[in-house]
Amino acid sequence: MSTPEINQVLAQMRVVRAQAMEGAAIGETPQGDFQDLLKRSVDAVNDTQQHASAMRSSFERGDENIDLAQVMIAAQKSSVSFQAMVEVRNKLVEAYKDVMNMPV
């Protein structure tokens, strides 16, 4: 995954964070903000994978309302979202290692 793609994923995560912050009361200090954002992101990836799996199963059973193109698009969305989440995780691990290697 290239840097522009990672930046797009991070921009999407910032948008989700901004939307979550709109619901928070003014003056409140968000507790566990990053943790909640990360959990929602992982849940969204999981939902995408579950949806793709359900569509694939429906297509395999012969559901006439689902065509192959829809199944392939859902599978690609699932794959891309998972790859993006893995890249974000890798960046977080790399940042953690950098912080742990800093002299105190």
C-alpha cells in the first residue's frame, strides 16, 4: 500500500473521529477517544467482511437477487478495508517501537 493510500485511510479515520466528536458535549474531555475510534474502525472492517461473506454465501446458494458483480465488489471492499487496517496497525506498532527506543 502506497503512502497516498495510507493518507486516504488516515483522512477517513479523521472524518470518523470528527463525526464522533460532534456528538460529544462541548467542554467534555473525551476519555478513551483513540481506543473508541480504533474499536469502531475494527468493527467496521469486520462488518464489511461479514457482509461480503453473506453475499458470497447467498450467491453460492443461487439467490437470484445477487449477481456476481455485487459479490466481487463486496469482496474487494472487504479486502481493501482489511489491508488498510493492517497498514494502520503496522504504523502503530512502528510508532510504538520508536517511542520505546527513545532515550529517557
